[in-house]
Amino acid sequence: MHNVDIDLVEMTLDVIKFAIKRITDTDPQLGFPKSEAELSALVGETVTPEGISGEKAFALFRDVLIKASIPINHPRHLAFVPASPTRAAVMFDLVTSAANVHGAFWLEGAGCIFAEMQAMRWLVKLTGMPAPAFGVFTSGGTEANLSAMVAARENWRALDESKKTTRGIVIAAISAHSSVRAMAKVIDVDVISVQTEDCFEAAQLNETLENLTPEDRSRVFAVIATGGTTNAGIIDDLDGIAEICKRENLWFHVDAAYGGGALAAKSVRHLFNGIEHADSVTIDPHKWLFSPYDCGAVIYRDPEQAKAAHAQEGSYLDIFSDPGAQGFNPSDYQIQLTRRIRGLPLWFSLAMHGTNRYEKAVEDGIALAQTAGRLITEVEHTELVREPSLSCVLFRRHGWTAEDYRNWTYKNHKAGFALVAPTKVRHGSEFETVARFCFINPDTTETDIKAILETMK
Ligand SMILES: *Cc1c(COP(=O)(O)O)cnc(C)c1O
């Protein structure tokens, strides 16, 4: 047996105390980044042959490093896609680490994987995809999109030997997330961009397909639609696109990394109609399902297709597919092999709170976007660029240039008041800089929104 070091026990208590304080903090500080040079001056060298002691390292973390980092769950952090993990999920993230379980194979992680699978079953049910649809938790939406695209491409080639060396094409709107193009680079396929930042309509897909040369048409293997664009919360015409994909024998992927949480909200669920026909779906629980980082998910209509693409082989892995070790191996359905049981914090929080609480918390985000829309319209100096969609609100301050928006962002952030960043919208070939809110945190209030709009006067 190892001796337990009493200093380590005391250190653990300090660390846990910090964690509890952070988890239960109802008035978090926004934090502001420092330059690497500033941090070097404050922190010095921490990785040394003898070590600097846990006490000292922790003090530097608590007093310097964490203050130069932004808590994503700050109620006035409304930039990008913020997050708001439940306290239960964050707490259980600590437990997940302490449990030290390998999450790739049933043989090693059976009990924990079983729990992850129950959380996954709820996600699958939200999509309405029929049995045997199922999925796995990934490091995020990027890996989920990559895993889905690899499955799609491999399936396309498996069905037609002549495609073995053909460079594939996927079709996606320009409003699709940047990770779609990044992942197309990884797997070396071309992307044909449908020129719309608004809803990607079935008619536009038809037109795109009709305009292809027969050679290019034979290279298209997948269409990617978005269930809640990252910039504006727009949901593409999933039903119409699904129908064309079926007719044309194309893999239909829905990227709902941000918007997927809204599948739980009855007020908007109908906007996602057609998602049940997808061959694969991406949802990021670390965005709108209140999970800590990092937790994405990919769901497949036919998990066997994904397994054929992803299961790794090696003599050292044989035991994991032995009948004696049988069970669900999450690594068979994604790019990653060794993995933490990253769905466990979501599972615990779901089990503790029940799914109704999730539905309510997502509806709160949607309601905040509606409230913001009303306030922006009421206030003299601002107006909506478009109606709020899901929890995204795009708006402009009359008379402001791109530089005004940028200065405003820095000013609010430096003051420790709010983090709200500008974005761009397209008008034909022109881009306009505008302001954007994205609501995730149900603790954000109408007062917060009013106060932020005040800072634009
Ligand atoms: C955020 C996002 C992604 C990327 O997800 P990560 O978890 O950051 O890898 C992909 N697609 C959409 C629509 C997103 O909003």
C-alpha cells in the first residue's frame, strides 16, 4: 500500500474548497486575459526539476492564472456560444476524474459507459431518429462532424467500389460552421458552398445539384445542414433537404452542435422537423445542454455504418471484441480511441434534475432572446437586424462603425462588466458589422440586457 501524504490531504482540502466556492459562486468575476509576458512576470517558471510545491502552484493558479481566464458561465458573457454547465454536472466532472476510468471499451468502463448510454438515449429520443439510431460522446462538435463525415465517405465507398479513389464532395451552405470546412480539409474532400446565410432551402440544394457536371455529381456523397447556425440561430429546411438526400442517395448530416439543445424545447421543436431523417446528427452538450467542457455528441441513423468506418484493429485490441468482453465500445464510433467518460457529468445532472428542468432551462434561453428583441426595438439607439432565432439576437447601434463595436466590446470587458462581441452579416457581397447576443445561461436577467444596451448609448 502507498502511504498517504498528509500534505497531499491538506492540499486536496484546499483545492476542493476552491472548487466548491467556484461551483457555488453566484457572483463570478469576468476575468480579463493578460499577455504572456505579463503572466511570465507574475508567475515565473513553475515546471522545474524539483517542483515548486503544490501549495505554491495552487496559489499561483488561484491568485493569478484563473483571474486571467474568463468564466464561460458569467451571466453577462453573451459572446460566441457561451455555456452554463449545471452545478451538478461540474461537481460530477470532479468525480469523473477521480474515478479514473478508461472510456473507450466496455471491458474497462462498463458501468460508466452504461450511464453515458442512458444520457445518449435521451439525446437520440430528442432527435426522433428511429431505432437502431445511437451515438457517442465526443470531444466536441468538430470531432463529431469529422466522425460523421468519415462514416459518410466510407459508406459511400463501401457501396461502390469505383469510388475507392474518387475525391468526394460535400454540399453545405456558407452559414455552416467553420469546422465543416476544416474537417473537409482533414479528410481531403471538396465543399460546394450554397450561397445563403439565411435558411438553406431545399430548392437551393436542387439547383446546386442540377448545375453540377455529371462528373462532379458522381463525387457528391453528403449534404450538411445546420440545426441552428452559430451566428444567427437559423435552422435550415431539414425536412426538404432530407427528402432530396433520400431521392439522390446522399448522406444527410445535421450539424446541431449549438442548436441541438433546443430539441428539448417544445416552443421551437417543430422548426427541427426532418432531423429524424438524418443519417447523422451533431449535438454539443457543452453548448446548450449545460455540460462542462468538453462534451460533444454524434448520433448515427445506423451505428453499424459508423463502426465499419471507425473501429480500430490491432492485435493488442483483439480482446476488446472478444465475446467475453462484449458490450458497447464508444471508440468504435468516433475518431478518438482513449477517452474519458465525458458523458458522465451530463448523465449525473440529468439523473439528478430530470429532463423537465432541462426543457425549462432551454426555454429560458429562448425567452431571453425574445426579451432582448423587444428591448432592442424599444430603445432609441438600437434596432434588430433580424428577428431573434433560437437564442441568438443580431442587432445594430445606429451610426456605429466596425471600430465602434470593437471599442465597445473591449470597454465592457475591461471594466469586468460584460463580454459581448460583434459579428458580421452579409448583404449581397457587402458585410456589415453588428452586435450579437447568444443566450445560454438561464441566470441572465432582463436587467443585465438593459444594462448592456445602456452601454451603447
Ligand atoms: C460550435 C459549433 C461547432 C464546433 O463545435 P466544437 O465543440 O467547438 O468543436 C460545430 N458546428 C456548429 C454549428 C457549432 O455551433
